Amino acid sequence: MGDAEPEIKAFLRARRAALDPAELGLPDGLVRRRVRGLRREEVAQLAGISVDYYTRIEQGRAPAISDSVVDALARALRLTPSEHTYLRNITLPRREWPVDPGPRPGVRPEVRLLLEAMDETVPAFVFGPGADVLAWNLLGGRVCFDLAALPERERNSALLVFLHPEAKALHPEWDKVADETVAGLRAEAGRHPGNVRVCQVVRELLERSEDFRRRWEAQAVRERTGGTKRIRHPVAGELVLTYEAFVLPSDPGQVLCTYTAEKGSPTAGALRALARDTVPVG
């Protein structure tokens, strides 16, 4: 984290390995492939750049990479929009990288009022850099971990998914949640490679979780903007929730995440019951 060369090298090599040459119409050549995926010269050819230049890019030795070259590499490697953005971010000159953002940011009173307005029907959270949980509403405090009982530094969704002893019981689709968590954290690391909190979270998980380490090395990148999540609640039973993430433009690095249930569904009824039995927290 925070070092351009290993990030670029690992990402480009992983994306090369993920492609099937046959699907791109590329032959095996005179010598059969010893490893899966594309060779460097094939990526260079598809991107319309020299092999030497591509090699320098992959090794983190290219001092300045134009937007057109990044776009060409994205096309050659069949990158998704999230992966394309990640590549653009990690190839920026280091002088443009963000620096230490300071202490954990606070949540504006207006945003807290919005959280409270959703107390009885919509679990909601505000996340900060590195997936820190900065605030949550009454109902949000009942659908997941007991956040109020945790030390502030442990109120982090990525740390909870991989390190909390009850994570796999809470998430019946834990593998899916884990994959999405890692892919989202890598996307954030690409946007803010110099952010100290992002680096702290990644390093802690690399040291303490083999599950995280294996997924991180796979180089998956995906923005978490919305989806469906299943939660096995110890009291309310299984909850099926749709989540949406909203970037807060006036609060850099903060995201409002809401969880909703289909009207008239068992989950909607369970949320109402949880709200009636809840005291305000967060």
C-alpha cells in the first residue's frame, strides 16, 4: 500500500492472467504457453504500444502515463469501469497522491438528522475512509453487530467481516460478502492510495486474515454502489435487504448506506418489530 510499483505490477499481471487468449483470437504460437493468460507482448500489441514501454509500465518504471495509454490498456485487458478507474489511480504520479487525512472524520448534524428520520423503517450507516463505521441509526444498530459496544477503531465493516467471531453466522452468504468487501476496499485504495486509514485496515487484515490475504492477492476491483444482502439475525431470523450507497459530496470520503426491504415482505415486518424493541444508539 502506498507504493506504486508493486500495486501496478500485481494488478496488471493478475488481469493478464485472467484473460483467455483463445477468446481474443490469439494463437499459442511456436512455443506452448507455460502460464495462463496473455503475454506482455500480446498486451502491448492489443494496446498499440511497444513491448518495452508496456514492460516499464508493469514494473512501475514509467514516469508519466497518459490518459490515452491507460484507456488503451483498459481496452486491451478488458477492464471493467471500476478496474479502469483503479488502473488510472495507481498510475498517477506519486506527487498527486493524497496524504494523511488526519483523525477519523465527524458526521455533520444534518446527516445525523437524516439517519434519525429513517429510524423506524430503514437501517442506515455512514461509512468513512477504509470502511470505518462513523455513524448509524436506531434500526441499523439492531440488524448487525453491537457497534456501540465496540471500541471506535474496531467499528469498521471490513475488520468485522474478516475478524469478528460471529461474522459467518451473521452472513449466510459470507463468501459473497467477503469478496465484495475486498473488491470495494481495493477500489477505495486506488482512489486514495496515500490515505493512512485505508492502509492501516489493509495491512491489519493482511497480517491477521488468510481469507482476506487470498482475496486481496486476486486483485479484484469493484465499487460497492448497491446490491442485495442476506443477514441471519439471532432474533428476527433471516433478513433480505437491498442496499444503496450514496456518496456525500459535502463530506469527502463519506458514504451513506441504506438498507430497505420489499414492502409487505417478511423482512419488512421483521424490521418494524426490531424498531419497536430498539433504544437509540450510535
